[in-house]
Amino acid sequence: MTRLALSLELKSWIRDRRLLALIGALVTTLIVITAWATASDIGQREAQQAAAEQARSQWEGRGAANPHGMAHFGDFAFRPTGPLARLDYGVQARLGKVLYMEGHRQNVPLHDDATRAGPLARFSRLDAAFLLQVFVPLMLVFLGATGLAADRQSGRLKLALVQGISARAVLFGHVLALWTLALLLLIVVIATSMITAATLGTDAIPSPGRLAAFSFFYGLFFWVVSGGVVAASVWLRSARAALLALLVIWVAATALLPRVSSGLADAVHPLPSQDAFSAAMQASRADGPDGHNPEDAELDRLRQAMLDEHEVKNVEDLPFNFDGLAMQVDEEFGNQVWDEHFGELRSTLYSQLNLVGLIALLNPFQSIDHLSMAVAGTDLAHDMAFQQQAERYRRGLVEALNREHAYGGSKTGDWSWEAGSEFFAALPQFQYAAPHVELSFRSRALEILGLGLWALLMMMMIRHGADRIETGTLLC
Amino acid sequence: MSMFEAKSVVRRFGEIAAVDNLDLRIGPGQLFCLLGANGAGKTTTINLFLGFLTPSTGEIKVGGIDPAADPRAARKQLAYIPENVAIYPQLSGVENVDLFCRMGGTQLNDEEIVALLTRAGLATDHAKRPVGGYSKGMRQKVGLAIAYARRSKGLLLDEPLSGLDPQAANEFCTELKSICDSGAAVLMTTHDLFRAKQLGGTIGIMRAGRLVETLRSQDLDAHELERLYLHHMSAPRKDASERRS
């Protein structure tokens, strides 16, 4: 019977030319925007790839050089994203894409879209996720709020119930019809992105785990929205009241609540400004050894210990280059400082994310926004993972350079000593490994729980509403 | 056993008793026409039998089943035609009949459906056009066809003649008589005294929720029925406190 109600609803839509035109316009918009966003993302990634190759060739093309000089020359880490990032750009617009990695200091990623866009940064980038999270629900509201209410107000529902169909079948038929349409739009979006990527000759298929999670979460979200629309039109009785209530909820859920929750998270767990963070780092760093300062007290103690250990009087007589060792000591202290400050920053960020996730329990629109970004690999947690991987790589690189400086054959004070180009070429290039999709589930457990609870709540409201319709309470 | 039975039924909306102490029994093969002005409680009575309203006090049975307790079981025995048959405007008459039949678990082929629509008085060339272009009377005929297809033991008709042309109304009355003769119980509300008399069953006059008169149609002619109806309609209204039981 539910299938009958579903096929009736779909048939009614197909035969309604105005509705069909509206759906056609939305599908066209989705296809155009998805194709454009995909092509634009691919263009950006290609430019990034070219820049990464150029940076590597510059690294390798330096020829023979002093290892510490190469630590200052530095290297670049480019933040790559997977195929799903073409559908959900996430917070990438506000995060830097390129991280400059060098000795002695940890930099922050640069070249974010928001800085380059200036005042236009207020308008976030248009991507398929925005349409799926904002416009598809709006379309479901317009389609669903009026359909069931019209059936009830006209007496069609009453006539149908007398024939023997259950109110549950009718209501779930409406929900399934809305849900089916939303899923078709999701499929259109994913297929468009894959076809565009394949046409442009790049990797088109996301990892199966991520694609399944992406589809599942959107499916769950659309179920919540479809159920909510039908539940509102059941409980609020008139089409007008249901439409008005749903539009108010839509505005609050998509525009108001996300801003309120991020403002609240910032007030409860304030983050330091970039300047304050850098100043605090510098202040902590000033308390430690400075590899470039020959009069540094701590390094002096280390130098004396080395002289004693090797039973020599001058550092030049040591069997290794003390400068390389000093640089590494300096580096390790810097790493500790960074771990401490960045750890605090990350802890505050996660506190913010947890609070926002808690608020998202009340708002499935926020839940899907967070989950979509997480699965697409474009949320803050993935950016953190990128920064941590880049930092691990930087530490390994600098340590290798310092070791070469110390033990490669030079003597202390000999800054003109150079390692061969083959040494630098042998150092591996930074490779970002996207975290397993499990990271997304772990970091967004509250949102998953929220969507699941909302889906159950909608089911219960519809079942309860159907029972009330069956006995006429919500029918007449 | 009566198909439709109401025992001392009262249905209140707030302090107003829309149906007040109604006693009614309609057995198989019997036709009961309920006359009354707008707001007399006729549609409330139909809704009580359909299980869309529950009695405040008293007892309602449809084929021995309490529709308030098990509305779906009670409705299974019924066909219903409302005053305004609301069907799906994007679908044709044939598709609408097919759809509503399938809702009741009945599968008919196109020929059977066209035959039902013809029996209801809808011209064959209209049957496959979208209902959105139908007049009220044509929609009413589709409603009749849906009711015919049910082959129910009980028919609840809420002003089914509304919007029908005289010829279609006459054909409907003839059809209704034959349905009744085949053993179905019929409860029909109407404003049409002439058709109520023509149908030849029992006539009840309802006023302010009360069944104030019950008579057999053969006991009086149309003029006497009209005079009696107008007498009851023009009698002084009881005030609200009297209507509360």
C-alpha cells in the first residue's frame, strides 16, 4: 500500500507541468554547479600539482649545498583533497592551501581563498553540498507541505482511508516520494561530478568507504527532512500553517542556528588570534636554546659536555660538526614549544567542535553540514591531520639535514661544507595520506547520533500522526 | 443484525451537542434518508459511522464492529460518497477508480472500470481524460463508480446528489434502489426532499443534532413531507442549555 501511495505521488508530480519545470530547473542548476565546481577544483588541483612538482624540482635542482642552508631554503606541503571535495568545499576557503616548511619554525598554511577574495569572502563558495543542504530541503518543503494538506483539506485522504488504505501507508508514501526525489538529486550530483572528472581525465571515483558514508549521511538527512515536512503537514493541519512553520524552521536551521552556535562556541572556548598565538610561541621559544647564537648558555653546557666526552679542547677537534647537533637541539626545543602551543590550540578547537556538535543535535542541517565536510575530507579535523602530517615530515626533514650537517663529514664552524645533490634528491617528498574515513565517524559521532535520533523522531511523529488521522482527530 | 446501529449517541464539540441522543438502526436492504438543514448533525452522524469521530457517549456499530475501536475493520464493510468527491486531478477517471479500488485491495481491468463509470453516468469519452477538467457532477459520478466497485454491505452517502444533473440523479436513485434490493444497507443524507421520497425507504428529519421525526416514505406524499420538514425547521430552537444532555 505504501508503494501505491508512493507511485501515486510520483505520478502526480510527473503530470504536473509546473512542478516538473521546477524540478527540471533544480536538476539543471545542480548539474551546472556541480560540473563547474568539479572543473574548477580539478583546475586548482592541477595548478597545485604543477606547483608541487616545481617546488620539488627547485629542491633537487639546487645541486650541492650546505644542509642547514637547505633547511632554511625549505620545502612546501600542498594540502590535497579527494574527489568528494569537489562536492563539498567545506572550510577550505578559510584555510591555507600551502604550508612552507623550514628549519627552526613552524609556519601556518597560506593562500586561502578568503584572503584572496577580500570582501567577497562573505559569500561562501557555491558548491553542490550547499544546494543539497539548503535548496533541496527547500524544494521538499514546497512539494511536501502542500501535497498532504491538500489531500486532507479536499477530502481525498478521507475517501482514500475509507477504501481501506492505512493512514501510515499514505503518510509514508508521501515521505518516500519526497525522499526518492531527494536521492535522485543526490545521484545526479555524484554522477555529474564523476562524469566531469572522467571527462577532464582525472581521478573520478572517490574511495568506496567515503562515497558510501557520503551517500548514507545525505540519505539519512533527506529522510529527516522528508519526514519533517510530512510530520509538519500532519500536525499543523493546514497547508498554509505547515508551509509557514517549515519556512521559519528552514531559515533558522540554515542561517540562524549555525551562526549562533559558532558564536557561542567562540565565546565559551575562545581561540587566540594568529598574532597572539605567534607571539606566545616566540616568547616560549626565547626561553630555549638558539642554535645560531654561539653564546647561548644551554648550548655552551652541551658543547662542554661533548668536549669532555670526546676529551678534546676545541670544537673543531670533535669527530662531528657540533653546529649540526646544536641546530637539532634548537629544533627539538622548538618542536616541544610547538607541541605545547599547537596542542592547546587543537584542544580548544576540538572543544569548539564538540560544543558545535552538541548544538547540532538540535539541528540536523548542521549535522549534515559537519558530516558532509568530514566525509569529503574538507573539515577542520582533516586540516589538522594535514598540518600534523606536514609537521611530522618537516621534523624528519630537518633532522635528516641536521644529521648530515653534523655527521656528513664537515667540521664545526665550516659553513661552506656542502652535501652532494644526490643526498637532497634522496630525501622523500611530502606525501599527504588522507586519514581513514573512521576519523570522520569518530570526530563527528554527535552529529551521527543527532541525525539518527531525528530520523527516529520523525518516524515516531508520522506513525503517531497517522494513528490520529485514522481516528479522525487530525483529519477533520 | 443491523448494518448501522446507533444507541443513545451523543457527540459534543465543546458544549455543543452536534449529535444528541441518536438512536438508529439500518438493516440489510434498508435505505435511510437523513434530512436536515446545514449544521443539523447529518455529516457528523456519517463521520461517527466512518470512525472519523468517536461518540462522546453512546454506542456506534457498523456490521457489529465499533468503528471507534477498530476503524479500519468497520470501513472495510463500507462504501462512502462525500458531498464533494475529491479525486486526483492529474489522473483520469479510469485511473482514479483504479487507484481507489487498489487502495481497497481490488484490481479491475480498464473495461470493468469503464463499465462502472458508464453505470455511474459518465460518458466513455470523458473516462480517460484528466479529472482536473471535470465538472463537479462528473467528479461525483467517478465517486459513484468508486462506491459501486466496492460492492459493500453498507453505503454511507453524504449528499451524493449534490452537483448531479437531473438525469444523472434519477439514474443514481434507480441504481441505489437496486443496490438496496441486493441487500446493502444505505444511510444517505440529503437536502433533496423529492429524491428522498422517490427512493422510498425510511426518512429521518434531523434538527440541532436530534432525530426529531422518523417516517416511512410511502406513508405520505411529497407535499406532506415538505410541509412536515418545514414545520420542524421553523419550530422554535431550543437554547443551548436544553440541548446539553
